[in-house]
Amino acid sequence: MKPNQAPAIQLGIRVASPLAIVVGVYLLFAGHNFPGGGFAAGLVFGAVAILRTIAGLQRPRGTTALIACGVLMVTVVSFLPILWGDPLLDQRVVTFDLPLLGTIKTGTALVFDIGVSIIVVGLVAAIINGLSASQPTQGAGQPTQGAPQ
Amino acid sequence: MLWLLFGAHLVGIAAAVLAGRRSMQAGLCAAALAPAATAIWAATRLVEGGDVVSAELVWVDGLDVAISFRADAVALLMTLLVSGVGALVMGYACGYFSSDAKGGSRFGATMLGFSASMLGLVWADSIWTLFIFWEMTSVTSFLLVGHKHTDAAVRLAARRALVITATGGLVLLAGLILLAQNTGSPNLTKLAPISGTEAAVAAALVLIGAATKSAQVPFHVWLPGAMAAPTPVSAYLHSAAMVKAGILLIAVVGPAFGDVAAWKWLGICFGFASVIWGGVGALRHRDAKLILAWGTVSQLGLMFTLFSAGAPKAIFAGVALLFSHALFKAALFLVVGEVDVRTGTRDITQLGGLARSMPLAFVVALLAGASMVGLPPLLGFTAKEAAIEAVLKLSGGTQAVVGVAIIGGSVLTVAYTIRLLYGIFGPGPATSVAPQGYVRRRSWLMAAPAVTLSLAGVVGYAVIGGVNEIVVPAATELNAKAGVYELIAWPGVKTAFVISVLIVITGAVVGVLWIARGSNRIPLSLGADATDGIVDGVISKSPRLIAWIQHGSLPVYLAVMGTVAVLAAAALASDFAGGHLIWWDHPLQAMLAAAVVIAALAAAFVGSRLGAALALGSVGFGVTGLFLVHGAPDLALTQLLVETVVVVGFVLGLGHLARRFPPVTGSWRSVRIMVAAAGGLAVTAALVAAGTNPTGQPPTPDLVAEAVAEGGGKNVVNVILTDLRALDTLGEVVVLATVAIGILALARVRTRPQAQTQES
């Protein structure tokens, strides 16, 4: 569709994007103990990507690399335990102290979750690209993509 | 140790890719190291003896899914053949290819990849391991046969080999699953004898799988075509390694089918047909490589017959034949390859007189040929004697059929061997194809492996005790009673020996008569043409079928999916139990449910697309509220976000479509309404049925305890997703990634034609 370039919408989305990213990151890290998780975080990031596309601010790029990166993270974390003789997808929990933040407890599940969120973002980005592939993209994205009728 | 050797192969593949960029020769040298080391290891193990080496990498513990290796006597014998012949052939290939040959990385790496797959197959101790490596040999052999991929005939031959062996692999998988279920263990060394109908079916399936791999009639049609491969590939895959996989398989699983009559007779039928038809084919062809290929079909049929017969002595003779065949057939292939690159032809009617110009090759071919025929003082003689002795030990119908196979096959072998050697080395117009005499100079790299392999036949005969140390333990491993036999260098004038002499005389007469008849008509390849016809037919007819199944209309797809879902839910529709249904836990639920219903009706009736999308979003947000009231914040959060993304995505996507839905009228409208209504009713009925039939206590307390103890997290849903049930999540995200890649590909398909029209 033709990007909506109304200044108010553009400004609103421009301001809201960083906040939404922060919310997404929070969901990603909070997921282990509170509502959230990789899937939810990925959806937040994906929603940001769609809104920015609609407003004509930005088009997602490097979608393939994003998906590949996510799949790689998830697969490596899943299969690594086998090398140490543990079962597939076994979790390692790490606890360490950081200045200011105090004791941090994290594990390989977090890497897995990050991979999940990256794949979800990649899927949303692929949908955006797929929907706008046959349309002219005025003012945003690559002008070579698509052909005006 | 097994891991080390296997790992060395994997490292070697990488090394071959890198070194192969410099030249074909460098790639092959890098590839030959790991097989050479493995062969030396196997040889020392065989000489020194000692405990059986095994290694296991468990993947799924409860399901017995593991990669398990075990190098027992049989495996060591096969390792010696696979790696020893492999290393020699790779050395030979250095001389076979010209120094400016292209594709060194590919060839060296694929050869070694095949070698590694073959080792995995030979070492496999579980049915699953065996199957995985079985298929890997099919794939690597496809790549090797199709090495000269610019030639359409080569591509066709490679495709034929892949189609037949891979289809056979699937049949084998079905048979192995049945076998594992009936014996109760996927472990190859713990297969208990089975019987009954399922056992007979499993026997037939496993035999068909083995027959496709070992080129047994009527599945042999891929092997002559596979001669389109470079000769080193034929010498390796089609004499020593891959075609032996089927033989090894029936030898190893044979004990489990000992009580199944179908196993024995079907196997003997395959073997019998192959022995005779392969021998006839070898007599009819003119291309030296094709003669050897058809001869291989015949010889493999001999082993198939012996192992299927299942008597201890027959198994012993089969192992001896397996060992000696690999040596002499590989040597013959290597000689033919040398003749090919040095004269430019393999046609025995054009060749001749090479005994004088290629004396070393002549001696090698003579030794290997004599071993194949079964003349003393060569290893082939002792193996053939053992086979005839085995026939004498059998009784009844088995003896008659196996006897005809072995005697008839041996007569044919003598005849085609004489014809082959006479055609290449006998008197005739010397090397008329190459005007200057030679296409290529002699290379010691090609001579040395062939000499080694043919001398192995002589040395094996001289130190027959040493060969017995290899063959007897392997036979004992397959059948405990086979250990009492051994190969005998000179049995004296006994029945078997007399039969042997008669075979050689008859075969020689047949061979001489056949040469004198001088029929040089090339037989038609009906079987291969039929196979290609089937594959081409499927490819050319399938678009019409696909156009019919994949209609392309989204409403039709939805209607089909909805109908199937209704049918699936209909089974539950009557499964109500009263007393558990309540209207609501909280009045808020009733209000939210009313909102959901109103939004759903609006989505169905509103005429504008954007309106319908927003109504659909309202349904989702209403459900979010229901989740929240029910106490599932994580689920509600996810639902909320999914709905948000979907609604925003609709806004993005609707720009492509008209503002309003197109009108739907007539019977199509009725069908849609009916499917939708039935879908709603069925889902409601299924939910009510599920809600009124509680089974036991909810698993929540257990899950909470497990989440905190094992996952270390307080969000049970998230711990389930990332730890307790992470395998499901892994599968789901892989699906998501696949969908994303599919969308990207579709988008690319849509843009490309437009881009082209723009350019033109």
C-alpha cells in the first residue's frame, strides 16, 4: 500500500518505536519469571517494524540474514549439550554478580528465547516484504523493488 | 578409536575441498589419507585380534535412538575392503584424471564422503544408524556417478541410480521398522528370530531394499548405466563398496529371518535370476566396463543366493566370495580404466593386441581374471571351491536351485572373462582408435593400485592361513556354526574339485564358441528405458494432477480444511457428560463472551474489508480478556500481541485489495455458510465434550514444581516453552522460519517477471 506520510502519524510512530523496543527487550528478559518471553518480544519488535513500514519511515532489510541468524542460535543452543554428553536441549543456568545490577541469574534458555524472537521478527519482516513486493514503494525502501504498472 | 577415524574422514573432506582447488590430484591425495589410515587400523586389528571396539552417541534415550558403531569381525573385514580399496582407488584416480581436470574439490570430497558413509554403514550397530548411512551412500553415489554432469546421458544415469536405490532405501526403512518392532530392539547384534505374517512382510521389504542396492535382477538396471561414472568410481563403488552394502545387510539381519521361508526363497530367487541374467548380459555387451558391470550383477547374485540359503557353510562361502570378489573386480576395473585413458576406447571389438603394448596391465588382468574364474593358485579358486562345497552340503530343492545358480553362474563367468581378456589383449587391430598409439603415457599411479589388488589374490592364496584369520571370524560372527570351516589352498581331487574342473572346461568351450560366433549386436537397454520412462511420465503428467489438487482458490482451501476439521470434531460431538457445565466463573466472562459473539457476527456481515479486519481483531481482543479473567496473563499477553500484529498487518495488506468484498451468490454462498456453521457447531461440541470429561487431576502443581526445580524460572509457561518442552518449540520455530523463507521466495517469484518486462 502507499505509505501514509501524515506528519502526525510519522511523529507518533517515531516517538513510540524506541519505547516499544524497550518493552520488547523487557519482555524478553522478564519472560523467565514474569509474563513475556521470546515469542512475545518478537511480536512487539515485529509490530514496530510493521508500523514503521506503514508510516513510510523504514522498510525491513536483511530479512534472510535475520532468519538464518535466529535458526542458527536456536539450533546451536539445542544441539550443543549433546557434545558435552547431556541430552538434547538441556539447560545450563549461570549465576554471576554484576556491579549496580546485583546478582544475575541466566541460562541457555535465554539464548534460545532470543533466537525465537529473532525468528518471529524475521517472519513478520518477510510478510511485510511479501505484501509490498509487487507495489511501488514511494519514499521508502529500495526504489528498484517492484515495478510501476 | 571409531570416532577418531570417522572424524578423520570428516576433516579429510574439508581438506579435500581446500586442496582440490589447486588440482584434482591434490584433492585426491588429501582425501586418500583417512581411508589409508583406517585400512591400516583395520588390518592391525584383524591380525592382533582383541576385544570388539564399539562407540555410541545417544540422542533420544527413551526411544533407543542413537548413532552406534561396532567394529566386530564382519565390520573389520568390510572396513579393510572399503578403506583399503578406497585409498588405492583414490591414488589410482590421481593418474586417471589429467592434470588439468576440473572439479577436484567436488570429486575428492565426494569420494571421501562416500567412503565415510560406507564406513558408517559397515560399523552400524543399530537399524537406524544403518539406514541413515545407507541413504548417505545413495546420495554420494548419485553425485559420483553424475560427476561429468554436463553430459545429459550421465545425468540420466545418475538419476536412475538415485531413483532406484533411494526408493529401495525407503522400502528397506519400512522393513527395518517392522523388524525392530517384532524383535523389540533396534540393535543389530540383538535381533531375535521372528516369525509370522509380519515377519514375512518385513523379510520381503528388507530383501527388496538389499536387492536394489546390490543391483539384483530386476533392480539391476541402474548398475550398467552407472558405468557412465569415471572408472575410479566404478572400481570403488561398483565392485568393493556400495554394491556390497545389500549383501552385508542380508548377511547381518539374516539370523533374525532364519525361520521365515519367504526370506530364504525370495532371496534365492533374486540371486538366481541375477546370477544367470547378469552372466548372459556380460556375454552380450561390447563395452569392457559394461561387461564388468554385468559380471558384478552375476557375482553379487551368487553371494545373495549363498547368504539367503542361510546354511553355515553357505554363509562361510559367501564371506569368502565377498572378500575375493572385491579384490579381483576392483583390479579388473582399474585395468579397463587404464586401457580406456591410454587408447581412447573400451569397446572390445575395437581393442586388441594390447598384451604386447601394455604387458603390465595384461599380467594384472590375467591374474584378476583367473581369480574371478576360480583358477589356482589364486584366492578366487578357494572361494569358489568353498561355494561348491557349500552346495554339496545343502539338500533337497535348495541344493538343486543354489547348485544350478552356482554352477551355471560359474560357467558364464568363465565364458565372459575369456571373451573380455581375449577382446582387449588378444590378437586384433591394435588400438586403432588413437592414431598415435597412446592417448596418455603410462603412469605408475595407475599401475601400482591395480598390481597391488591383483597380487593380493596371489599372496592371499600363498598365505591362506592369514586369509582364514580374516574370513573365519567374520563367518563365525554371522553364524556360530560357520566357524568350523576354512579356506583350503589345495583340496585334492574331490567331488568339488571335479565339478570345478568341469565348470572351467565348459565355460572355456562356451566362451570360445561365443567369440567364434562373433555376434556384436549391442543389446537394448529395455529395463533402463522403462525406468526412465516411468520417471519422465511422472514428471510430465504431474502438473495436471497438481493443478487439480492445488486449485489455487483460497476460499476452496478454507472450505476443504473446514470440512476436514468438522469431520474430525464430529466424533466427539456426542461425548457429553452432564454435571460439569457451568455458565461462568465470573460475570465479566459473560460480558466478554457477548462482545466476542457480536464482533464475530459483525466480521461475517460487514461489507468492507477493513471493517471485517477490525471486527476480527475485536474477537481476538475479547478472547484476550477472557484469558486474563481466567488467570492466564502470559497467554493473554501473547494473544494481545498476536492480534495487534495481525490487525496492523491487515492494514498493511488491505491496501492491495478492493475496499469491499466481492459479492458471493448462489450455491457457493450456501456452501460457505454451511461449512462455517458446521465448523462453529463442531468446535463448540468438541469443547463442551472436553470440558465435561475431566480426566484425573490437572497437571498444574507438578508442572509448577518441575519448572522451578529444573527450569529455574517462575513463569511456568515460559519454562515449558524454553526448557521442559523445548523440543516442541524448536520444531515450531523451524516451521516459522520455513514459512518466512517461503514468503520471501513467493515475493521474489512475483517481482521477477515484472522486473524482466521492465528491462525489455
